[in-house]
Amino acid sequence: MSTQFKVDIHKTLRSGDRMFQLQASFESSSQRVVVYGSSGAGKSQMMKAVAGLMTPDSGRIELAGRCLFDSGSGINLPAQQRKVAYLFQDYALFPHLNVRQNIGFGLQRGWRNPLARVDGEAIRYWMEAFELDHVAHQYPHQLSGGQRQRVALARALAPQPEALLLDEPFAALDPALRDRMRAELGALQRRLEIPMLMITHDPEDVRAFGDHVLRMENGSIFRVEENAA
């Protein structure tokens, strides 16, 4: 099986008198990789580096054999060229845009305020796939937690990315919703066959998605567990 993710990066982060060393290195051929660790372990910083939202001091990042960053060669693709979908923990939906507009936002460059009736084949596909047609004209504050997550996933997947990056994707949901949304996301990922990198501190996420589990502490990955699942 070909390598899906290859990360070997270093970054010194400073905040006042505090200094944090991110030294993350792993390689995986799995389509479901979970980085597990407590808050402050460096998981989000590593994810931002993969997404192109943070530039490492040195190292290399590859996705399915495609180089996204290489300090030695001067390669540093901007985030919009990396072809990855990043689902933030709080979903980062645009509060002034309705569901249809949020999903369509990433499909056309330069949209500042998509028309309320914006339409298109990709938007219609994801609206139907996530059962969002009945809330198409509602705004994020009018949606349930599960609906907000579906909108965020639809927006992330509409441009047909080559990998899905998930930052604590179930943390903002009520406990009763988490099992259902884990099942929905798991089925969707298997259907799309899209490589997925998830960061979490929840052992239930590890059990549900951890085909390949990376344990992270103090900025470094110190244990790797690859399951047969």
C-alpha cells in the first residue's frame, strides 16, 4: 500500500517567556490516521503545518507522494494549493452566510458574499448527501450541533480534496450526538476512500477511527500503533 501521509518537521514556538519544540515525525500508509494526546501536546500545530496554516522551521511534508513542504528545496505550497480539507473544532462556519452559501463558499474564488440563491451541481450533491435541503436557507446559529458539523463537512468536501484533516471533530457535540456522527463520518470516509488525519484527546475517537494511532506528547510522536482494522 502506498504512503498516504509522510511528516517530518521541526518548529520552535514562542509565547512570551515560554518555548515549545514541535518535532513531529511519522509515516503512514493507512487511510485513517489518528493523532492522540492531551491538550498542549502539539497536535493542532502539526495539523496546521500539514494544512499550510503554519510554516515549520525545517522538514518535509508529503501527501500521497506529493510534496507540500520541503525546507531544503524551498517548497511551501500555499494552503489553497494543498488540496486538503480542514475541519476546525468549532467548524468555523460563516455566521452571515446560510447553509447553501457556506457550502458553496469554497467552490468559487473571490466570493465575498455568495448570493443567497447560489446553486450548482456540487452544492446540490452535498446538500442531499448530508440531508441539509430542509435547512438550506438557515444560518449557523439556527442549526443543531450535528447540522453544523454536516455543513462544515460538506463545505470542506465540495472542492474534492485529496485528504481530510479533522481537529477534534466531535468535541463541540452533545455526548448523545457523538456516536451517531462518528458512524456517519466513518461511513462517509469509507465511501469516498479519502485519506483522513484526525487529532483528538478522546479515546472513543481512537477506537472508532484508529486504524493507525500516533501518540503525541510534548511536541513529539513517541508511540505508533497500527491496527489490522
